[in-house]
Amino acid sequence: MSNEPINVGILGFGVVGGGLYKVLTDNAESITQRVGRPVNIRKIADIDWDRPRDIEVPVELRTTDANEVINDDAIRIVVETIGGVKSALGFVMAAIEAGKSVVTSNKEMIAKHGGDILDAAAAKSVDVQFEGAVGGVIPIIRTLKESLDADQIDEIMGIVNGTTNYILTQMSREKVEFDKALKEAQDLGYAEADPTDDIEGIDAANKLAILSAIAFGHRMDVDRIYREGISQILPEDIAYAERMGYVVKLLAIARRHDDDEFEVRVHPVLLAETHPLAAVVGPFNAIFVRGQACDEVMLYGRGAGALPTGVAVGGDVVDCARNLAHGATGRVPCACVGQAEIVPMGEVKSRVYVRMRVKDQPGVLGAIATIFGSHPGRYRRQDRRHHLDHARV
């Protein structure tokens, strides 16, 4: 086997790009041992090298032109850590067209354009890896694509956004209002200055689109995923949940129906204190998988941060490098067949928690009971069998 280095180019040098650089340079010797060839960072593109960073990069590695990375014939793997969709998608497609393997942690891009990206990669017989797009350091994508590939997955349920989990944890433990918990999350770097994607469930929906497509083998239209955030959760809701033996969590939920339709939804739930996901607190993520043969599997770990995500992205780089070293690129292709048929939220059956403010006078509770009685609900056998024991908020 050749000992020639496998060269890597990085597009974007923010939190994730910096974490990846540190992981690949600090662990260069052990990575060489695992791949059989050195994995070398050859060029890093970023539009602003003047902003302060914790990590110093040699001047000879720097460029402000992404095309210098994409068009460098010596670079075999391009890592996209820019974020956003438009520019990142253009660079990724150009890198694939140039015959390079691609690694990205861009969940929005993969959720919305993953089908086109993977089709282009298959045509060029190159790898596209995106473990860092979901769950930070948690190896959920590789688990679904490879470890559980022989099973039929029926359900995925998880806490996939550390910002919202931290906020809900603080509201429960410290008995604070949503706005105060959000401010704490921003001060600690868990939430962006504009937290909309996190607190309104957009980030979680993008991640669920990726996970459910891999698990079920059908591409998911992220715009059809039901989405509800946590900005309307009040301390009273947290308190009532605790009195009933529940915790409030923002969950991403996907289930297979018998007729090959799928529930795919993101919203707050009341989760029984006895459920494994109920113990996941702070900025941590956890993903619960149920398959016909594997039964129940749960993966847990840090869902964000420079080094956790850098490890996930770095693992993808190592995997791509190993495939290049052995001439095995394109080894695990996309196996999705067409678009998924998503069940409208109005047809999903589940228990619901309702809190109402009413006048304290005779007849009010009777009127409410009459309204509920005129709309009897039924639980599917599937819901009872799965022992989910959670209710929508």
C-alpha cells in the first residue's frame, strides 16, 4: 500500500472547522496508524482570517478562495463547515463533480438537498459523509446505515437539540421562566443570538428528516414534518407534568405504519420519568431506536460543541480516507427509494395534555366534559404495544 498522504481541504473555519483541525492534528499519529496512510490538512478556506480564534493556523494553509480547495488536484477530501445552504451546496456539488469525497455537518443542506447530493456522489463513485449533522458526537447515522442495516427500523425518538433540552432542564430544576433560561443558554454559548431554529423546532426537524430517511429508506420532505417549538411552554406546564410523574422534552419522533406510511413530527411531549430519555438533561442529546430484531437501542452523548462535533466530522474524514486508501469509495450508497408518504398531523393519534383557564363557577367542568365526550379518541394497538407513555403538550 502507498504511504502517500491523503490530503484534506476544509471550507470554513468556525467552531466545527476549528474542532476538526484540532482533532486531526492532535491525533495525527494514531489516525495514520488506523488509515495506513497519513491524513494531511493541505488547505483551509475562510472569508475572514482576521477575526480572533483560539486555534492558530499556519499561514501557508490559509486561503480566502474556496475554489483553491475544490480545484486542487492533490486534495482528495473536501470538508464543508460553512453552514447555510446556497453557498455550501454549490461548493459541495462542485467538489463532487471534481471527483472528491465530501464530509459535512450541515444538517439543513442534507435535509433539503441530500437526495441530489447523494445521487451526484453515486454518479462519481465518491463518498459523502455527514455524521456530524445529527447528534454531535453520537454515532447515530453510522449505526443506522451500517450496524442496524440488516434490521427493519420501526421507530426513532430522540432529543436532538441541546439548546432546547438545556432550557427545559433549567425551567424544571431552577423553576425559571423560558426567557431567563434562554438567556442563560445564550450566555453559555448553547444558543445563538437568534435562537429561532432551535426553540421553534426547525433544527430538530432537519435532523429528523435525515434520520428517518436513513432508517426507513424513503426520502423525507422536511417541509411536511409537523413542527412545534418550546417558546410557549410555561413553568406551570413543567410543574403540572412533575406532579403527574412526567418531564417535558422536545422530541423528534418518526414511526413506520403498517401501510408503509410514516409519522414524522417534532413537538414538546410529556415523557414519563421512567423512560430512558427522561434522564437526558442539559445540552446532551439521546436517540432511541426500535427495530423488529434489535428491539430497543439508545445512544447518548454531547450534541454540540467544537470538539464533540469535530470528532464526528473527523471520524467521517478517517472513513473517507480509509476508503480512498483501499479503493473502496462509494461503499455505502444511499438506499432511499422515492419520497415517503407522511401521515398528516391531524390523522396522528396520541394522548394530549391540555391546560385551560376557566371561570370558577358551576357548569364549567360539565361543559368541558361534554365537549370532550363528543369527540371520543381511540388509541391504535401499535401505540399501546410500544409503551411510549408520552403525551403531546
